[in-house]
Amino acid sequence: MEKSLETQIMDKKIIKNLFVSLAVIFVGMSAMASPDRIVKNAVKKADISKTALISVSFKEIGSDKTVVDYNSKLPMSVASVQKIVTTIPALDKLGGEYKFETKLFKKNKDLYIKLGADPYLTSRTLRYMVKDLGNYKISALDNVYIDDSITDRIEWGEGWQWDNTLNNFMPKFGAYNIDNNRLDVVIRPTKADALAEIYTTEFYPIVFKNEVLTGNVTKLSFNSRDYMQPDVIEVSGTVCVKTEKKIPINDLRKYFILRLKDSFKKNKISYYGKFQRASVPSDAVLVAKSESNVNRVVSDIMQNSDNMKSETLFKVAGGGSTNSAIEMFKNYYQSRNIDIDGVKITDASGVSKNNLLNANFITDVLVNDYNNPNSIKNYMAVPGVGTLQNRMFYLKDRLNAKTGTLQNVSAIAGYLTAESGKEYAFCIIINDGKSSDFDKKSFEEYVIRTVYEAL
């Protein structure tokens, strides 16, 4: 049946309005997806400083198409997001089956300890290992030798703050890793207005300058001047309830040997000699060993941003020194044709302000690693886990990411599955001393949400 003239006019109006509506939608989406618009809208919504240095890169997985590029090649500090690009070559070099092993050997009445820089080794585990000497009827030792050759003797990263040695997140690291390289300190109130009690749960020759009073609130301050008086710590403030604090151990070898002596005493084994460095003889007998799988270490690095484990993994994979690990880093990315011009790293964890990376490099790394059978994506935090424990629940099952936070720095990088089903590698970096951490992280979430909804 032929339509009436009125009906035809109405149809034309509907079609015209439909085209106008679609045009508005596409123009709106195009504007929303514009890199400048995305960043500027996020800056406005997050109330971030207009002087902030911002770098953003989003690349589509599969096509490698760059969909958001805002100052993506600007060299910046990326904080712990750096752990992504240092962990990938380390994991590739060691392999997913690698184990950090601590081994005890005996030869006659001599004990040899082969250290593996295991970041999960504890005093308790060491005691159980020493206990196995009893199976050989050994009650006294003639000599104790320690093979610590797995890493060099540099236990701090280049550019780490020399006046920040009590930072719980920056312990030393090396062959003698044990008890997370931290010492438990207890501060206990006594009588009102009297000095509090301060002691350690494990013996270690440390001196506390105690200026803590028993009061109505707990407010403590710890200060150390290692460059002047190693192992002297000033503690001030007030305490009302028993409080525990972990502080980094200043001398890892000394602490390890003290725990080894405790193990001898606990297992009634006599030894009064020195602890010497030596390699394990080929004819020595394996007595006991403890091990930790590399996958556990990588998960801790990616999800909980553990600096000590990050530095240990990188150094061990690189052959024992940070310099050789940096060469491993360069060789890995050059062999995959990933541009490292303008990229400078001095440590593994991103703690040092001497590091300079860019968002474009990081997304290139993530795109390249996506189809790796042991991809870093498998280890990253997801909303509700680790450093994303309280963030971006609306992206559950759609976001895998590594965060980074330092003074004046906030960053996040990883993988995002958009509402459209498309997958993206992304990196967002903000270097800004004026905006709060909350505002910087709000900016990150506005950008991620916009891409999630629009692309």
C-alpha cells in the first residue's frame, strides 16, 4: 500500500532527526575520546593543579593503535610503576620455575651455608634447617662458612634518600635477606608521665635514645642519623598502649649471623669460632634447604609493591649487581625493538628520583608482553586486591594494574577492558607537588573511566 503524503513527510522528519541524533552522539564521542579533552576534563573534575606534569598513553591490544596520547614521551618519575618494566626481563631471565634457595651443607664438622637471597627466609625457618644437623649426630662445629656470592655487597639503591633509613618500605636487600630485613621494636607504657619501655623482639645491638613518655595518646617519632651514629635511634613522643613498629635493619650480615647463633643455641650445637666467607666444596653433603618460588615473589611485587623483593629479583636475575641487571634490562627491550631512548633507570623499584621513564615506553612494554604465556598481567593487582584494595570496584574483572606513589608522584599502568570489549594497555603519570595524592588518583580514575565508557 502506498503511504500518504503526511506519512512520507513524517518518515522523512524521523530519518532526519535520527541522522542528527547519531551525528551528535558520534561528535560527542569523538570529542570525549580526544586526548586533550579527556585529560582536560579529568584535570577539571579532579581539581588537579594546572601546573602538573601529565603523561598519558593508551594503546589498543591487537592493533597496537594509539588511542590516547598526551605528552606520552615526556621523561618523568613513575614511582613503583617502574616495577613492571624491571620485573618483566627479570622473570624472563630466571624463568617461572626458578626458586630462591637457602642451603646448608656439611663436610666433616664444618658447616657451609649457601645463600640464595630468599626474600621469604625467616629466623624460624633457619632454626628448623639447623635442627637437621642433629640427624648427623653433630653437637659441635669446627668451622662455619657462608657463601654470599649470589649478589654484591651494595645493599641500597642509587639515589635512595640517605636520611630516610627508617622508612619501613625501604629496607636494605642482598644475599643475607631474612625476616623481611626488618626489626620489630616494642614501645610499652609504664606509669603516667614516666619514660616508656623500648625493646626489640630479637636481639640486635641497637641503642635507643628514649624520650617517650607514658601519656593519654600514642604519638611517636623515630629519627636516625646513620651517617653519624649507626644503630642509634632517637624515639620521642607519648604512648598509651603497647605499640609495635618495624624498622629496617642496618647491618644485614650481622643480623643474619645473630639469628644463626640463636639457631645453634636452640638446637644445642656448640660453635665459638668466626663466620667466614667461602664457596661450598663439591664434596660437601646437603643437610637442609629452604626455597621460595619466583612466582610468589613477582605477585608480591606487582600486588603489594614490595621494594625489597623487587630489588632482590632484579639484582639476582641480572647476575648479582644492579649494573649488570640494568644491562639485562637494556638488552631485553632492544632485542624486542622497543625504543629505550630517553629511558634511564638506576634501581628496580622506582624509589630513586634518578629514574626517568615515559608513558609511551611503558605501554609499548605492556603491549609486547600481553601474549607472553607468563605475562605480567597474571600477577597484577585487580580492584579489591593489594594496592587496588579500595579502588575502582566498578572495573572488577576489567582492570589489571600496577600503581605507583612517591612524594609528588602518582602513576598507574596496566590493562583495561573497555565497555566495548576492546582491550587496552595504558599508563598515566602525574608529577605534581601542589595537588594532593587524592586529587592525583582521582585524575587517574577519571581518565580510566572515560576510556572505559567511550572507546
